[in-house]
Amino acid sequence: MAKKLLIAGHIIFWMLVAVFAAVAPGFIHGKISFLPWWFTVFALYVGNFYVSLLIIFPRWMKNRKVWPLLLSWLGLMMVDTPLIIFINYLFGTYPGGSLGFKLVKFFFHSGWVLSMVLPVSVAYQFALDWFRNDRVKRHLENQQLKTELAFLKSQINPHFFFNTLNSIYVLAYQQSPKTADAVMRLSDMMQYMLYESNSEQVPLSKEVAYIEQLIALQHLRMSNPNALQLSVEGDISRTNISPLLLIPFVENIFKHAVLNEEGEPVIMQLKMEQQQLSFYCRNKINREHKDSAGGIGLANVKRRLGLLYPDKHTLAITTDDTYYAIKLMLIPN
């Protein structure tokens, strides 16, 4: 399809050149008898354009030597000269002058015309190559971006799986009756991660439902579930975001926050207002528990935000001796 469009574009271009250079002036001035001769010569020089574009220039690109290129163009001038003399003979134009005079005259005339035609063919080829290379470059960059995003997302799954299995292990070790419920919740959540999150975009409502399931799973091992709640404000039903984008922030709370201390609830607020998503988390730092493998999730989400939402997000992380807080402002695509 693209090749057919390119050919059609060439045909239309040369037709427009013919119309504006000869046909229109000929009808305006009432001189159309020269048009058959003009179109024949015009076809000859258009042929020169494509000989240069498709044969001479590609060969020059292989070795980049100037002399073969100049000699090839000189050869075109030498071929064109007798052809133009023959065309003039057929149409009865320029009958005067000796053959030697005509050879010299039309040799230089051919050189003058080719001095305009051939550089155009070179410029066209350079422009075509530039656009082709730019398209290939963009395609490779896009493929590299997709590969990197897939790699970053693949790191989220085992990270999450490890943390959740650890929670279920604690329940099983305690022989808690909540273990079966935890396994069922994990099954529902894995369905989202394995199937629904493969899309480039998911409804924000599904991401929020996943977080709520994650929080409910965490509640199974908490003595004070009210200390860990998610507050949602605004209409999230019509907004899409990249999947698994908010999960690392929630997991970070589970790993590093004080979850059961009276009077120190974890604050998690999600707000959708004027086409902008705001996600805020604040928790007291648990100094007694330190995850030695920490930092993978947050590093990944920072990278994903930079790739997926350049110039469309801000992420502020503040910490002190007691509290850790993040605030993400995001304009969904």
C-alpha cells in the first residue's frame, strides 16, 4: 500500500510540473503546437531523474567516490545529446545548423538541464533515506521502550508474590482460620496481575479494587485493621492508567510501616480532580523491621513513570526520623 501511494505521488508530482511549466502557459498564450515535442523531451529528462535515483546514486552510496558519480552523469549527457537531436528531427524543430554544431549545442543544453534535475534526485534520495532511517530509529526506540517496560513489570510480579506468600505463611504457621480466605484473595489478585494487567492501560477503578484486595489481605494479619485504609475521592470510573503503577507504593507501606500502633494510622488518599490523579501515602517508619531487599519496587515505579508519563507527573518523597511520605501527581494519558 505504501509503495502504491509513493508511485501515485510521483505521478501526480510530474503531472503538476508539466501543467505549470508547459500546458497552462501554452493554453494561456495560444501556443500548444509545441506540447508533443515538449512532453517527449520532458519524458527523457524525467527518465534521467530515475536513472540517477535508482541506478547511479545507489551505486555511489556503496563506495562514496566522486569521480564515478561525475562520469556517470557525463555519460547521461552524452546519451541525451543524440537522443535530443533525433527528437528534434522527428518533430522538425531546430532544423538549422550543422551536425557538429548541434552536438555541441545540445550537449551543453543537456548539461544545463541535468544540473537542475540530478541534484533534485540526490536531494530526494537523501530526504527519503533520512525519513526511512528516522522511522526505523523510532521503531527501535519504541521496541526498546516496550522491552524495558515489560522487564520492569515482570519484576513487580515476583516481588508482590514473595511478599504476599510471606503473609500467608505467617497465617498458616499460626494455623489461623483466615488462611483459606487469604489464599482465595491471592488467587483473585493473581488473575488481575496475570491477565488483566497485560494491557497498556487499565481502568483506574480496577487498580483501586486490586489495592483494596491487597489491603484486605494485609488486614488478616493485623490486630487493628482500621489503622490501614484507603480513601478514594472523585470519579475514577472513566480514567485509565498503566497497570500496577500504584502497587509498589502500597507494598512499600506493608514492608516498612508501623501498622498496629494506636494513634498512628497509615494515611492513603487517592483523589481524581480536574483530569488529574493525586495519590498520597504517609506512614510511621518501623525501625525494628528493615527489608534487606527493599527498594526494587520504588526504583521500578520511578523508571516506569519516567517512561510512560514524561512531563505528566511529579513524585515527591519526604522522610525524616519518624515518618515516610510520598505524593504522586499524575495526568493520565
